[in-house]
Amino acid sequence: MKKLLFLTASAAALATAGPALAQSQDSVIFQDGDDNAATVEQDGNENLSDVNQDGDNNTATVDQDTNPPGSESFSVPANTSDINQTGDYNTATVDQDNDNAAGSTNAVTINQNGDGTSALEANVADASQSGDGNTTTIDQGAAALATGNSNAATTSQSGRNNTIDLAQINDGASADVSQDGTGNTSTSSQGRNNAANTTTSQELFVVQTGTGNTSDVDQRGSENFASVNQTGNDNMSTINQPGFDNDIGDPVGLVSVGVNQIGDDNESTVTQSANFGLVTVDQIGNNLTSSVFQTGRANNSVADVDQSGTFNTSTITQTASPPPVGPGRQMTAEVTQGGTMNESVITQTNTLGAPPISNNLAMVNQSGSMNFSEISQDGHENTADVTQSGSNGDSLVDQTGDSHTATVTQTGSFDMSTVTQTGTGNTSTVTQGN
């Protein structure tokens, strides 16, 4: 049996649909004007809710529950909720529960477009799903350039093979993404960096717990902040921030993590296109890998990776160029690894254009087994400090211009060290073991 509810409302109206058991239901609501509220409750399978609101200060709330006690079984145990809001200071909330073990997917789509100029006019989206194979899509302003300021989104999923796709194109947007389970995927996009409409000050927090989860973050514009925290096995995180004054980490006390992974088969890639930089990656345990690139002019750089046992690897590249040739700015890179297959490659540069700044510093601290480290620096106040401890050793330090220093300490087994320094401050100390 199918039940259809079709409502049209305007100005200061309240529309309510539900609840009913064991039947397929369609609810379609149109509201035009300000201060409207729509509430939809659906129990059962194959339900559809479609809420459309045009105006300011509207609220839409949808609650869909698949297979509640007493409901009959349907061939397609899936609910769908679509909310479309145009205007400012609107709120959309969706809660879907899918407890059919073999069930198909539930789907949430929230589209919000506004043209407000302050946080007081921001739109808010909140979606929560439990079960397997669910999909959440939240789009705040991506369809147009008049997108409002400071929109906020919160979305959470628990279960297996769920997907979150989040897009926010406005100044001051913030989002919290949470997934708990296996094989979940989160794709988050914030901001834009075209010259005429550059966005600033986005914040994104992603937390994933479980196995085989993937997070992909792309933040455009400037002064953005991203934090990804993954706990479990086979997780992967990618963060891309082309812009300036972007942070992955905690320069201003927002959180204590910038990518944090705990578990097996970890992997993390961060790409920033320089300017005010800063990256922190913290991986704990097993196949670990991290790559950080900071690139163009390398501005205020800094990268910090702290891994721990087993197959470690880390690559940090910091680069520079123009004016002839380079700034380089502050740089710094520190890697601390812990036992087994270690490797670390750090490359910094300046290419010897007259200061602006380049304080190069690179430290690596590896610990036991197949160690290898390669540090290349280029110009100004270079320093490099490599400490390896025990087993197959190897270390290459190549510094080129200005105030050099290199200290390498290796302790035990196949130690070997090559240090190359040219023009100005040189100093080199290598201590090896037995």
C-alpha cells in the first residue's frame, strides 16, 4: 500500500506528516515565506520525504525509521529524504535508522542556499544515519556564488559502507563529520579560491572509527583549518589545502590533532600550497606512511610527523621559488619514527635568493631496524640532525648554502653516513656505533 501526502504552505505555517506503520509513504511539502516549520515522521520501508522551503528562518525536521517492530517486510527497505531550503537562517535536520540487516540504502540530501552576510543569517544542516549502505549529501551553497556566511553542517553515520559527501562554499563555514563502522567514505569540500570570490576561515573536523575508512578533504581559499582523526585498521586520509594561512594541526588551540590515525595500514597525504602552512600528522601503529608537501614559496611552513612501529615511511617536501630564485621563508620539518622498516626523506629549499628568510631545519629521529634517512637542504640557516638507532643505518645529508651544521648519530650495525656541505658556515659531526 502506498500513501501520498502533498502539502503546500506559506508564511508562518506548520506542516506535519506521520507517523504510520507498515506502509510505503510519500510526503511532499512546499512552503513559501518566513518562519515556516515542517516536521515529517515516517515508520516503515520505501518512504519518501521531500521538503521545499523558500524564505528565511524556516525549519525542516525529518525522522524515518526502517523496519520498526510490527512493520511488514518490503522488497526495497530504503527511505529517502530530500530537503531544499532557499534563504537565510534555515535549519534542516534528518534522522534515518535502517535496521534491516540485508537492507538497501537510505539516502539524505540537504541543499541550502542563502545570501546572508553574517553568522546570524547562517544556515544549519544536521543529518544522522544508522545502518549499512547509507548516503548523506549536504550541499550548502555549492550551486551558486551567493552562498551566505558561516553555514554549519553536522553529519554522522554508523554501520558499514556508508558515504558522506559534503560541500560548503561560503566564508566561515564549519562542519563536523563522524563515521563509525567499516568501509565508510567521507568526501568534504569547503570554499573557493578564484580571485573574485575567495573564501576564508572554513573549519572541518572529521572523526572515523573502524576499518577500511577513507577521508578526502579539499579546502579552498585562506585561513582554513582541517582535523582528521581515524581510529582502526586500513584507514586512509588525504587533505588538500591550496590557499594561504591554512592549518592542519593546532596553532591556535582548536584541537590537538591534525591528522591522527591509529591502527593498521595507515596512510596520510597532506598537500598545502604554502603560505602560512603548518601540518601535524600523528600515526600510531603498523603499516604507516605519510607524505606532506607544502610547496610554492614555502612561506611559513613547519610540518611535524610522528609515526610509530612498523613499516614506517615519511616524505616531507617543502620547496619555494620566485623572486629570483626563492624566498623560502621559515621551513622546519621534524619526523620521529619508531621501529622496523623506517625511512624518511626530507627536502627543503630556498635556492639562495637573498633572505626572505628560510630558516631550514630538519630533524629526523628513527629507531631500530632498516633505517635510512635523506635530508637535502639548500639555502640559508640550514641545520640537520639525524639520529638513527640500530640496524641497517645509512644517512645522507646534503646542505648547500649559508650557515650549515649537520649532526648525525647512528648506533649500531651497518652504519654509514655521507654529509655534503658547501659554502659558508659548515660544521659536521657524525658519531657511529659498533
